Amino acid sequence: MLTRRTFLAAVAAAASAGPTAWAQTSAPALPLQNLGLEHLDIIVPDPAASAKFYTRIFKSALHQQPLRDSVRYFILLGDLPADRQVGYIAIGAANGRPPSIGHYCTLAKVYDRAGMAKQLEAAGFPGVRGAGGLGMWPDPDGIDLQLFQPPAGLVTAAVPSTLEAQKDGLVAPLGVDHVLLLVNDIDKSLPYYRLVYGDGVIGKREGDRLWLNLEKSTRIGLEKVKEGMPRIGHYAIKVAPFDRPAVLSRLRELGSKVLSSADEPEVLRFQDPDGIVVELRPTSAR
């Protein structure tokens, strides 16, 4: 079976070999045949402290990977199978940047890097940012999308963490539900998202928010940015039904700010210690 390591090696080889080595296909690279959201990345001043916080919220394994002069941590959003096909929250060092959700990742049935760059640039949109076979794809507002094609899942370099953390989480995660992207103008952003994901994903507007419905019951929300807000407003995790009073008590114990969810009573919203907004969405919430 092809592993994530051999996939990434193939990516690197394709990138060094030139644009035609990545994908030999006559089909357009866009819109993507998306397979849903897979993971997201948060950047914080102290990744170890952040990992310790999340292990007290989520009933989940913690993995880690050395990364330059620091350690990157991974909160798994489910059990880790043999093929490592599991979603996750990656926690990395901010290195002086404000704490934020750095990027989100979508799986695609086929990721034609060169063809995608050609189509986006021909339409007047930014191409790939960064060297190598993967890179990031910024939208017109600079919001970074990362793409993988199967096999994806947890990076093979990540191993069970040796961090001394109190692993007594209360909520069982079941994968990413959605990310909320904050853009300057929804209508002006839509041509980009139509090109990348196709007309079929465009959902309904709920007030000032427009939903893009991806595969595996995952979603991207588009909303007009307000001054001083990060470009990715929050992320939401699908979870098994949980003991709300117990989780509220734990959040207060950890000094986390609980946010109003009067519009969706089953959902629990809070800020982590670095101000990143998280939603816990029980499977019964949709």
C-alpha cells in the first residue's frame, strides 16, 4: 500500500521533474473532485502548552513531529488506523506571528498542481505559494488552502507524543465539520471558490454567511471580515454527544472563555488560551 511518506516523496520528485510530471491527465484540474476537509493548522506561541490544553478537552491521541527548532503536535480527530487516514489539528510555533488558524486542508481525488496553477493564474487569481510539490494556495484575500490527494492522513513522521500532558479529555472528536473564512466581499470571492470547488458546492446564505458544502458532510463558511479579526474566524469539530456541564466546568477550570451559542443550543463555542475560536458540534447538531 502506498504510504504518506512515499506519496510525499513522489510529490517532491514530480515537482523537481517539472510541471508535466505531477499529473498526466487531459481533464481540467479545476474544479476539484473534493473529498472533504481533512485537517487544519493552528500557530501559537507555545505549542506544548496548547497541546496540553487540547488533551484536556478531546479524548484523543497526541502525536508529535520534530520541526526545525521546535516540535509540532497533532491532536487526532479519531482513532489512528493502520493506513493513518485520520483528520487532525496540527499545532505549530507562531514564531512571532499572532496566534491564528494558519491554513485548512482539503482532500482531492486528483491534485494536479501544475494544471491548477495554470487555471488559477489564467483567471487572474494567485497561484501556489511556496516551493516544493505541495505549497499553499492563497485565495484573493490571502487565506491559505493546502491540498492532498489520497493517501493522506497523519504524516508518517508523527509519532506518539512524549509530552507530559494530562490526557483526561471529555469529548470524542469525529473529524472536521467546517472552517469559517473571513473575506472582504463574499460576492467578489465567489468566482474563485466556484472555480476551485465547482458550482455544485454553493449552498444557502444564512444571514451574512454563505456555506460551501463539501464531501463527507464538511463545509466552508464565507463571511465578511470585520476589522481586527483573523482571516480564518473559527474551526468546528464534529464530536460524539458529550456531557455539556462537565465540559463547561473544564473550560472554566482551564481559563477558557465560553462564547454564546444561543443561535445553536447544541453547539459549544469557546476560545482556547490563545484566543482561537473553536466549536464543538455534536453529530445531532445538523
